[in-house]
Amino acid sequence: MRTAAKVLALALLLAIKPACGGGGGGGGSSSPGVSFPALPSLVSPIPPAGSTGGLPLLSTGAPTINVNGMSDAAAQAALQAALNVGGTIVMTNGGGSRTIVLSGILNMPSDSGTPKTVILDGTGQITLSGNHSTGILQINDEAQLTVQQMTFIDARATASGGAINGLARARLVTIINCSFDNCQTTQGGPDIGGGAIRIANGQHTEISGCTFNKCAGSNGGAVNSLGTQLTILNSTFTQNAAFGSGGGADAGPTGQGGIGGAVYVDNVSNAASLSHQLTLTGCVFNANVANDSAGALFGFMTEGTGSSTPINQCTFAGNAVVGGHGYSGAIYSQSDTLTVSNSTFNLNSATSSGGAVFCTNDTSTFTNCTFQGNTCAALGGGIFTTAGNVTLLNVTLAQNVGGNFAGGLFSTATTTTVQNCVFSGNTALGNAFAGDQVNSSFAGGGANVQAPNTGTGAKPATATGTTLVADAKLGPLQNNGGPTFTMQPQAGSAAIDLTGVTGAPATDQRGNVRTGAGPDAGACESP
């Protein structure tokens, strides 16, 4: 952790059983830096995670362990023996479901010669339980692991990786079609955490088609990744929590974590020869919570490494940061390149700035995105940014609220370009003079629609080009087709076939071809 902006603190984690002697009615805890937060309510309706483009299941063959009739102790011993050997392990319960309650953590040991490789297949029948007292699987040095079709519940670890923990320099870790429920770490502190999964200093972690529900860690309620390329596909994160307090180590002794309600990423590779990338595609983040920054996703990239964060076809709904510095209800992104496309942010909230997004990248680009109903107590109800080159292309920002000013977009970046965008009904509660929709008329862009234009200091989104003050007549945020919810301009909308729209993507947020006399402003084409 390198900046003071990465400091979080939580309040009270209800619905997750406290594992460290605290939590409960007032958020007290016997562990320093731990304060369990109340979980936000789930947003409904919401689109499902993506169903295409995920990782295929590996072909594993006939069962190697049939636990039907075994005691939990015998089943655990059989699995540990198989892990000691390595190779492919296929578990079955003779066709029915089975929960194996572990008495201690399973260990995937290192080999003195060839690094160990394991494929572990639960065949959709096997659940491993930590019984609120133990972690489930430890990955040791230079190992390579694939886990598929398995459920992990009630795991507990002290510092890192409640269910799966990569001790050091794991090669490739791949998790396919697995579920993690009520898995958590118990100790507060900077960098540590990952209630479900933590991989540090690895090569690449891939997560596909997984669900993470009510997991908790000091940083990264579900996933904690340090120095490792991370790819997450078609996965769902609900009501996970970062329970640490005080933020990162840069904050000094009080920096005891609490960053990234669902996912925490600090540096995406420690090796120059590896890909420096954090990738999210087709994911849903619903009602995750953190204390100081990043209610859903925290991504810190090492400056100058060519790191990139592409986010596509994702939904961030109802995520919250509830205290501390209070940055970014959904996403906090810092350094190098952030690219967000075809994604929706709705009903996220922050106690300071960036109701949905807080970014300080060298380059930040938002294309075909919808921001609706996000709120913050200070600046930028939808987006807050202070660095680099920022571009919004065919973005819809509607009904967002900035507690001070700039309900839609707050930017003091080096350059800001706002092209073909819709600003509708964004409000500033504290200082409308400084701008309801935006904080400034930006130099780049044009062909935008903005209404209302209220307050004595009302500003058009762009200083050059065209910003039409008119009603975009947007429909509600709903399923209009495509992988994410959108707000479609209705008959008579000023956004339809807006004169001057240039450079619009060939398809809208739904993936539909833009039609009509010309492309519409905003993320979604009219009917």
C-alpha cells in the first residue's frame, strides 16, 4: 500500500458469524484493526453474471476418491494423501451431495524436484467445510492448482486466504465453477485478507463462473491478490466485506486495512516478463462493503509497468464504503490504464468522493457505460478523478448525487474529454453554484445532452463543441436486452440522433448496432 487514499475502516458485520471474538452488536473486537460492518441490502432485480466466454471445465476422467460411506476424517485423509501425490483428483459421493467437515487445513505440498500440479474436481457433489475453525487448502511454493465444481463454506484463517491460500510464488491458480460462502480471515492489518482466496507473488490467478457470498477479510472480503496477474470472468460477489480499519501501511500504525469489499489487488505482477493486468469480464458485484475506499473493487497498479485494468460487461450495484477516507463506492483504480466498457453502476455510495468510481490513472476511459443513482457525501456522485487523461464516450450519468457538488462527474485531470454523453437529473446538495452535473466545462468533446441546468453556477459539460441543455427523457434502469441494465431514451428525447455525435462505438452498451439517422448520445440507443 503506497498512498493515503488506500485506507478503509468498517463498522459491524451482521449475518456473518464473527470468528475472532468480536463483531456483534457494536462492532467491537478483541483483534486490533477489526471492525465488522453491517452488510448493505442486496439490489434487486439485477442481471446475472455472464454465461459466455468463461473458462471450460477440464476433462478429468473417472472418480479417484468416492467418499460415500466414509467418515469426515477418512475422507479428509484420502484427499490429503491424493494431494501429496499430485495429479488429477476426482471426488464423488456416489451421485449425491456431501459436506466434509475438516478438522484441519489440507496442504498441497511443494516437491523438491518437479513443482507439483493438481487438478481437483468436486464433480458438483463435494462441499468442504472449515467448520468456523480452520482454513481449507494451503498452496505451497511453485505449485500449480486447478479447482473446479466444488463448494467451500465456513472457512477460517488468521491472516490470509480463508478457504484457499497461496503461501508463496504459486504458478497458475485456476478456480472454475466453485462457490465460497461465509469464508473469512480474522486478523486486521494492511495487505492481508482474502476471506475466500488469497494469492501472493504468483504468476496468474484465474477465477471463472464462481460465486462469493458473505465472505470477509481485512482487505478483499472475497479475493486478495498481491503481485499476481488476476483474471475474473462471469463471477458473482454478494455481501462480502473488508473489515479492517485505518487503511494501508502508509498510514502508519493505525493502518490496519479495510480496503476492497469484494476484491483487493495490490500490483498485478512482480515479474517484468509477465503480463501486468487485472481483468474483469461479465461479473456482478452486489452489496459489498468496505470502510475507507473501494466498496467492491480496489486496484492499485505499479506506476510505469504498463499495467492495465480492462473491465467489460460488469454490474456494480449497491456497493458501499461506510467510513474512513470514504473513497469509491464501487471501484478505486490507481496508476497506468483503466478501461471500463459496457458496464453499469447503480446505487453505489461513498462517505467521501466518487459515489461509483474514484480513479487516478494515467489514462481512464469509460465507453458505453451507465451510472444511475450513485451517491457520495462530497465530490462526484458518479465519477471522481484527479489525474491523467480521462475520456467519457457515450456514457449516461443519471440521478447521481454529490453531497457537495458535481453530482455526475468531478474531474481535475490533466485532460478531460466528454463526448456523446447524457447528463440527466444529477444533483449537488451542498454547492450547486459549483456545478450540479459537472464541476467544470471541460475542454475536450461535445455533442452532449444535459438537464436540468440549474444553479447560478451551472456549467455545460464541455467548453467547446455542443452541450445541448434539454431533457434526455430516459426510461428507467432496466433490462433492455444485453448483459447489463440500461436507461433507454424515450420518444422525443434530445439524445436521439443528436447532431454532432462523432466517434460513437458501432454498438451500444447492449451490443446492439446503433441505428437511425445518426448514433444517439448516451450508452443505449433508442427503440
